[in-house]
Amino acid sequence: MKRPDGTHRPHFDRYDAFGNETCVWWDEDLPHREALSKAIADMKRNWHRYRREYYGGLK
């Protein structure tokens, strides 16, 4: 699962099937609107891969 977050600095959190979290930080000067647009575009472009990685971790 991937979740964009910008509460304290633009980043996204990735969670595996077991709840382990990995944070990917973006430039702290990135405006919130641009960070959200970037996150949405990334999810649209890569959702197949994220789904495969998530469910692959259950094996």
C-alpha cells in the first residue's frame, strides 16, 4: 500500500502486507499541491507494480 502524506514534509509511506513501513521523502520545498499531483501520477503509472509487490510479499 502506498499513502501520500504531507503533514510535516512531502513524502509517501509504503506498507508491505505485514504493516512494515518505508518512507520516501521528497524535496521539502515541494509545494503540497505538486506533491499530491506527483503522488497521484505515480500511483496511476505504477499501481500494477505496487499491487504485485504487495501480494508477492504474502508468499
